[in-house]
Amino acid sequence: MAVEHNISGTSIIVLAVGVWFLGTFVNKTLPFLRRYSIPVAVTGGLICSLLVAALRAVFDVTIIFDTELRDLLLLAFFSTIGLSAKLSLLKEGGRALLILMVAAGVLLVLQNSTGVLLAMLFGAHPGYGLIGGSVSLAGGHGTAIAWGAVAEEAGLEDAQALGIAFATFGLIAGGLIGGPIAEFLIKRDKLRTSCRANPGGALVDVQGPQVASNPVPEAKTQLLPPLSSALGTLMLLAICVEVGSLVNQLLASWGMTLPGFLTAMMTGIVIANVADALKVELDPVSRESVAEISLQLFLAISLMSMQLWVLADSIDRVLLVLFAQMMIITLFAVAIVYRIMGRDYDAAVIAAGFSGLGMGATPVGIANMNAVTSKYGPSPKAFLIVPLVGAFFLDILNALVIKTFIAMPLIQEAPL
């Protein structure tokens, strides 16, 4: 007899934290996971989703996770990015930001071209190639669901389910390839970070050439923020989420739609720059703590709630296309992104983050960078540029690229 069990509320938090500790334990136990900087939330979440699938297959017990908290964590995470994005910092990364934006646009075209060619090779409608391209990979679950519904209305059967499948496996792939890409580049070119954290937590330049260096964790003493700073940060995050929601409602009444995380982050940017203009310092320790916690829990919940059995019918073609896309973005990150971003330690971290946001989502890219920098040292440039490209510009570029491909005669005139 089939049994369905729903997990929600505080149970989600308990399980997500448990999954994170499971991933930490497995990464410490299996050296190759640590060696290739695989995020612990990816490890633990994937193990959990496999166990959930096994429960369903063996005992006919289906576990359904309430993902409302996951969506709130995503809003909180992007709000912290907004609160740290001062215009003065954007000016510092202006040229590099523009270069990475162009690279992102080229990647979107490559993803869709690869998907369309493989779809035609399988004898399928080329529109399915867009689902197996930037719609689901760079776009993620939200874009896959939205464009999948449009594709089904146009006559492409099961496009939405297929998009969810690609987005799901892309999320896993993005978390698996980023660390090894950075590890390869760092060791091949003998790179090291150009800054370090002093005991007070600030970053200082390290003079001298980029030479080989074994990653040795530095002891850090970091004081807890005062209660007023912590509560102030929570208040600002709540304002970002609420104002972002109100902006979305207003835009919806005008017939416009934007992702919720984007408006929350934009609100955070306004707050950060108004505070900067008024010479009001926002507490970075509280903000970074919330960012790390929300990111790790978001990834854990996203991966542990994957319904792998939904993907069983199309697993062979999905994996073949996904493998091709993984090869494309790996070569692109190593041969193109790393080179155009300067061939230094920051460029290696950016390549890891770029592969994550290109295959899964911006939080995956940031988790990749976290895993690398926690081992080899900080990279402020990477953490400035990659989130801005992923959160601000990637969705806009993706929409333009998708619409351009859809308008092509190759897709418009193909028989359904």
C-alpha cells in the first residue's frame, strides 16, 4: 500500500541541518570529495535524495518536502548580496564585470546550440534542445517551469517535466564540476590568493608573485556582533523581502514579472547605497553569517527534495545531453573564462563560480567559490563579480537568447 509522508515546518530545518552535517562527515571521510572542493551541502543533499528514492522504490513510501522555507532562504541570501553591493565596489569591478557578462552571453548561445543539435540527432523537435540548453541549465528550475509551460502550449509534450529533469541534474553537475575546475587551474599554474584575512577579519594585500603554496588554514579570531547589529541585519533582510514582494505585486499589475530574488536584491542594493551615502556602516559579520547559513540550507533543501523517480523515464537522454553540456562549460571555463579574467587565483575562483551558475544556479556557483576559498584563501573580486552576473544579468541575457533561438526558422518551421 502506497504511503505518502509530508515533511514541513521545523522538521525541514532539522533535516536540512542534519543533511549538511552528513555531507561534512562524508567529505571528511572520502578524501577525493575534499580534494576537489565538492560543497558539503551538495554531498549530503544528494545522499538524502537517493535514500528518499530508495524508500519509494523498496517500501512504496513517498516523502514530500515543503519547499516554502527554501524559497524564503533564497530571498534572504540574495538580500544579503544586495546589502553588500555598493556602487563604489561596482566601479572597481566594472571592466571585469562587463567581460564576464559577454562570456555568459556566449555560453548561453553554446548551450542552446548544443541542445538543438543533439535534439535533431535524436530525431526530436529542435525546441526540446532549448529545454536541454540554457532554459533549464543557466535558467534553473523557475525558468524551466515557465518556458516548459510555453513549450507545451506550442505542442511540445512533457516539456515542463523534461525541463525540471535537466534543471535538477544541472544543479548537481554545477556543484560537482566547479571545485575540480578550480583545483586543476590552481595546481597547474601554481596560484595563490593575493590577500589574506588579518585577525580582525579585514582583507589585506599580500605582496609578491603568484607562487605555489600549500593551502594552510589561517587562525582567525572573530568577535560576535552585538545584539543590536544582529537584530538590525535581520530587520533589513525582512525589509528587502517585503519591499521586493510589494514591487513584484506592482509590476504584476502592470503585466510585468521579475523573479522574487531579483527585486529583494535590488531593494538591498538601494539600502546599501543609501547607507553608504549617509556614512552608515552596515554590520558585515551578521550579514555574512546570514548569507552563509541561508546558502547552505537552501542547497541542502533543494538537493534533498529532488524527486529522482520522476526522471527515470528520460534518464538516458537527459544524462547524455547533460554530459555534453558539462564538457562544454568545463572547456569554456578553463579555456575562456580563466584566460579573459586574468589567469590568476581570482580567475580560477571565478571559473569555478561561473561553471556553477551556468549549469545550475547562482547559489551553486557561490557554494563552489566558498568551497575553494575556504581551502586556498579569499577572493573578493570573485565574490563581487560572479553574484552580480548571475543574479542581475544572466536571466536578462538568457531571455534574449531564448527568444532569438525560438524565432529561428529551424525551430519555427520544424514539424511537431
